[in-house]
Amino acid sequence: MTTTEPTGISANRRLLEHYYEECLNKGDLDAVYAKAIPDHISHGTRADGFDGVEHLREWVRIQRDSFPDLHVVVEDWIEEGDKIVQRFTARGTHSGADYYGIPASGRKIEISGIVIDHFVDGKIVESWFSMDGMELAQQLGMLG
């Protein structure tokens, strides 16, 4: 059962709101440790040799290093039991590090996606990420 605070927003959603703001938008990579369990399972992101919460932290680091002005806005929240679905829009400029081998282009991106997070005892235990990789590649100039 989901714990709901007086404002009608669950504790799990508040945790995710904090994660988006502190970790993704501001770049506090250590914020991920307070949100996810050590054995966190990520689906739909590249592992790059990392497992568990370290994988999640590394994935966020790559995003922030490649898109230093990254800003993610959650457009929709859907909560059912111990899962929360977020439809988001990510915006940024590829002005930092290479993005999975793609040199910084200075191009602006705007990409939408969906995340489903599964919670147990107030921590994220598993996440499913889905973004249109072809759309991102096109925006980065990789598709002609």
C-alpha cells in the first residue's frame, strides 16, 4: 500500500521528485544512494560494467557530463500500488563529454520518455526506462 502525505502526494513520489531535482537536474550524483537500494535493477539503460545502484549513478553521470545543462521535467505521474510511472521530457545541450562515443556537437535536444519505478519499503528496487533512441540520434546529428 502506498503511504500518502496530507497534500495527497505519496512519499514515493516525493522521493522521485527529489531525485529528479537533486540528481538529474542539479547533478548531485550521491543523491541516488538515498533513493535506490544497492542491488537496484535497471532495464533499458547501458550497464557499462556497473551493477546495482552504481550502474544508476554512472548512467546519470554520463547524462550530466554529456549534457551539462540537462533539465528533466515530469509531465505525468501515474501511481498504482508500489509502482510509479513518469512521462518526462529531457532537454539539454550536447556541449560536454562524448555521449556513448558521439562527440559533443553543441546541439540542443528535447526527448520524451517513460520510467516505471518499483518501490519496496520506500526505496527504488527496480526501474524500467524507455526513450526513443532513434529520435535522440537524429537530434544529435547521427542520422543524416
